[in-house]
Amino acid sequence: MKTGKCLGTDNIRPEHLKAGGLPLFKALAVRFSRYLSEKRKPAAWKKSRTILLMKKGDPENLSNYRPITLLSQTYKTSSRVVLNRITKDLDMFMSREQAGFRRGYSTVDHIHAVRQLVEKCNEFQIPLCLAFVDYKKAFDSVERNAVLNALDKCGVNPSTLISSGNDHGLQHGNQALQRPLLYHNISKGVRQARTSR
């Protein structure tokens, strides 16, 4: 858990959880295990708050802001638990070429391989065509059912799968620009503040 982060929807910081030490971790482990076995999560974990951070450029242009979704710290901690449970199952289904967001892999290795490929093709005068795709707002276009189906095909434990599915059900969010804060439903994309490796 990184410290010094904004408060989430539960008004808990990572520092609070760390200060609780082993007794708190044990209590949370019992609670998280119960949520997994009951295939449910607290309704509060489905709430988020979105704030806008200025990137650069004209402050009047909304596209110059980056939305950041603040989630419950206890939700993010439980997500880490779920991720740790399914990591081994998922790693054996991924090819060596999948380097992004994986422990022990680096995109730097792939950049080096591409450079070598370009150099050798130039050296031996072999035509080469490369395509690089950068999806704008890629996380907003994820088909949630496709993610759940892929997890199912990888043999993820059904209770964990249902737990993951709860993340992608009805979510409620608000924007910090609204006064008073009004919650609205979020029906697509993935929760970008999710724990990743």
C-alpha cells in the first residue's frame, strides 16, 4: 500500500490500515474471506468519487484534465487479496509476449527486441512493417462480460469470479465538481484504481 494518497470514499488512508498492524489484518482477512464465501461485497465498496487533475494547457479545456477515481481503501485492499489469489492461475494462460502489468516482465525487453528486429531488417534489407496501437480511453471501453468470461476460461475459482463480477456490476460515482455531490450509475469500463501488479 502506498502512503500519502487521497482519502477514498471510506475516509481511510493506507496509513490507517498499516497502523492497525497484525490485529487489523487478521480481522480484515476474516471479513474478506466471508465476503468471498458469501459471494457479496458491501454496497459502500461500489461507490467512488472522481476528481479532475490538471495535466497541462488551457484550464478552460476539459480535455486537459485527467479524471482520478477515488475508491474505498478497504475495497482496494480486498482487491489485492483477490489479485493474489488468482495471479498464479492467470500467469499460466499468458504468453511470454504479454509483458505489461506482469510481475517479472518488463516492456523494456520488448522495446529492445523491436530495436533489434529493426536493425537486423535494415542490415539484411528485409522489408518490415510495424504497427503500434494506442487505444484512447481504453479502460473505458472494456467489455465487462468478456473479462468475466476470460477469467472463467482460465479456471478462476467460482467464488473469486463472482467476487470479481461484483466489481463490474452496478457502480455509483460522483464528481467532485458537483455541489451537492450526487451519485450516478457507472455502467461501462473498469475501475482504474484497481490494484495491479
